Amino acid sequence: MFASVAAHYLWWIVALVLIAIEVIMPGYFMLWIGIGAAATGLLVLVMPGLSLLTQAIAFALLAFVSCAVYGYGLRPKLQRDEPGDERLNRRGEQLIGRRYELIEAIVNGRGKACVGDGQWLVSGPDLPVGSTVEVIAVEGTTLKVKPV
């Protein structure tokens, strides 16, 4: 029965079950094995006379290849290497190196800068309103700046 003409349907059903398990319990592992099962179904459709042993070997190889393609090919590309990712929850550190305009003069080392649609406290050398400053460090909720 398994080597019959409709054997490819069984592989596609297995693929759907594995992918459904992935949807219910995400982790990207069953998805790739399910893709291996779907590829085996396609192989059995193209070559209907394959024995059960050959189909099982093909499934194991295709599942391994699809997991390897994800692990060594797709996964590294999907992981972000952009600067700032390691500082995701530390917004102030993401501002280091950026330039902003003072909306309140820095007097006695304290002032305010417009950052996006908000205001941040800044500390640095005394500067007039409208000066452009560059963020060089962050201390709590205060940006340390230097004139540009």
C-alpha cells in the first residue's frame, strides 16, 4: 500500500501534521522536518515505484538537509547583527553618537535636547538654545553631550 501511486499523499499528510505541531508548539524544528516530508511526497509523486525503505531513507535525508539549510543558511541571516540590538532595552545607549538640537540652553552643565518627539536631560559644557550636540554617553536618564 505504501509504495502505491497514492503514497505521496501520505507524505503530504505527515508534512501537514508536522507543520501543525509546529504551529501549536513553535520552535522551528518540526517545520523543517515537515518540509522534508513534503519533499519526500514530491519525490514519491515523481518516482512512484520507490520502496518503503527507499522512501524512509529519502525522508531522513531530506529532513536532515532541510534542517541543515535552516541551521547553517537561513538562521544566521535571520539573526540581527545591527548595532543597537544588544542595547534593545536600553534606549539611551542607542542614542550614543547621534546628534540633536538643544531646546533648553545648557547652563551650569544641565539642559534639554529634543530627541524625536520627546525631551531628554543633557549634561555638558554650557551652550545656547539651538546648538547641535552629539551624545557621547548616558548616565541614567541624562545624556552626556559634546558640542558639534
